[in-house]
Amino acid sequence: MSREKASGGLEKASAPAKGAIVAKQVVKTYDTGKVKVEALRGVDLSVKEGDMIAIMGPSGCGKTTLLNCLSGLDDLSGGEIYINGKPLSGMNDRERTRYRAEKIGFIFQAYNLLPVLTSAENVELPLLLAGKNPKEARKLALEALRSVGLEEWSAHKPSELSGGQQQRVTIARSFVNRPEIVFGDEPTGNLDSESSKDIMGLLKKLNKENKQTFIIVTHDYTVGRMADKIVMMKDGLIEKEFVPAPY
């Protein structure tokens, strides 16, 4: 695995730091019963607070597995992940669920919007499930939609929106709880090149305005190069880390 740091590459994982995500020798093995597949083979990674990084590499290299481990969706087979200096392994299931609900936002390739709900209702749903007052939840949902340029579409259902607009609603939903960290798994995968550029520009704008940490998985270098740093993976390891040329 490359440990390069020159030219602004990511630093090698060090002691846990406040506001940082640190992975130390992370291993993830899937046991199908007949065969064991080592998806991650000792990954070290450090992400500074407020950075946007893109994880790239060929299919099957471990990109999504790493994202799921960093976000606490998957348990580790070995190693440790620290978020804001706290080891994920030190959280019980209830603490981890609460942490994901309050501190983390997710953007997926599939929009995962409920078709019977309006844009505003889809965005406010996580807040209502967390026990937020309905009036306050609606206020925050409209603010989130305004931040992605869709306030005028708040009463429209997903079927009445374009793919790019649906992804903007998804982004608003991921931001409505004002998370510290946002994870995106192929957030532009269902969009054409122009819409992809538009969505990445929006994510970059929100990243800088809100000083939130972004970790995005993508197969598209045009998308990846808009990040502050690129992490290239191969065969369950980080092959190299570098700052892309100015977009």
C-alpha cells in the first residue's frame, strides 16, 4: 500500500483526532460458509475535518465496503475506526444507531424517496422519526430544500421531479439533521454527465459552506476530481492517495 504524503496526499492514519475519521488496519471478511472473501485487507486512512475525499477504484476493490465500515453500517473483522476520536467498537448498537441518526448523513445512488410523500415530507421524515416537533421539522425541511434550490418544489412528489431534482431532495434529507459527516455511495450514478457535474458542484458548495466532512465513493473520475483528495483502491487496499489537478 502506498503511504505517499507529498503533494498534499492524505496523511497516514495517526492518533485519533477531534473532528477526524481515522481507520487503522481495518479488515473486513465475508464468510459465505464455503469461502471467505477478504474485502478489506488492513486499510489505514485519515480524513481531516471539513475535507471532501473521493474513494475510487475498479469494481470489487472494496470501495463500498470501506464506506460502510467507516459509517458504522458494517461491523469490522479487524482493526479500528475512530470518529471524532471515539472508537466505533466502543459503541453499543443503540449508541451506534443514535450516532448515525444524529451525526451522519447518507446519499445513495438510489434516491430512496417514498413515492407517496412530497419533497418536504420526505426531507422531514428523519426528524419526525427522531421525535422532532412537526412544526420545527417542517421548518428545517424547507430550509434544507432551499439550500439545494428546491424550495418551490416542496409540495411535489418524486414522480413529478427529474432525476437530478430527486437527488437534490435526497441531499436535502441527508443534510436536514445537520450532520458532521456525509457519506455518498455513487451519488451521481443514476445521472447524466451534466446533472452529475451539477450535483457534485452542489455538494462541494455545501461542503465548504457548512464545513462538513464528505466521503464519496465514485467510479467517475470527472466526479472524483472535484473532491479535495482522491483515494484509489485496489484489491482491498489503498493503492495511492493524491490531490487531483484543479478542476
